[in-house]
Amino acid sequence: MMTQTQVSLDANLVESLRQVAAEKGLTLDQALGESAQEYVRQARRNKLHREQEAFRAMHAELAQKYLGQSVAIYNGELVDHDADALTLLRRIRQRFGSAPVLFCEVEAKPDKEYVLRSPRLEKIP
């Protein structure tokens, strides 16, 4: 569903946007739409990064109370927890909609360690 809205932009910026859009074979509206979507994606990534930092800062306390449970972090605060991750997800989506909320299981360490093994290629004589 498309919604029309009016925004005011600097004339030089509009001309630059038109040029870039034309180079990509897009209309100005399409280019602005793509830019707005990328802006929202980046803002959400930044928000989740801040929530991850809050989780790390709270980890010791969370581990004492909620080890093995899933938690939801929103605006740097624990907003809910549950032993069942899906139940927690449903409650949080009902409460916060599609807002970026960090969901994670509380484990002994705040960050999981992954070991990735890569095969080594050798030339066969």
C-alpha cells in the first residue's frame, strides 16, 4: 500500500537524487523509497546493537535469575522473560508490535563462541 506524503528537501539534493535515480533506472519516488527503507533498516540495526550492549551489561544479574530462559530487552531494559521462546515472542509482538526488541536465551556466558572449521585445499600432483 502506497501513501503520499510531502517533504521539503534542498533543491541541490533533489537534483542529485534525480541523477542517481536515473542512473539506476528508477523514478525519484522509487529512489527515495529505497533510501527510506535503508534508513529504517540501519536505524533498527543500530537499536538492536544498543540492546545487545544492554544485555551484556545486565548479563550477570540475568544469569542469576533467568538462566536457561529467553529474555526480551527493549530500550535497554528487561521487559519480559519466559522459558518458552515462542510464548515470549508472541507476548512481546502483541505488546510492542514490530518494534526492534532483542530476544535471546540467557546462558552462562553473554556471548556464544562459534568455531568454524574450513577445509584446506591442496593441489593434487
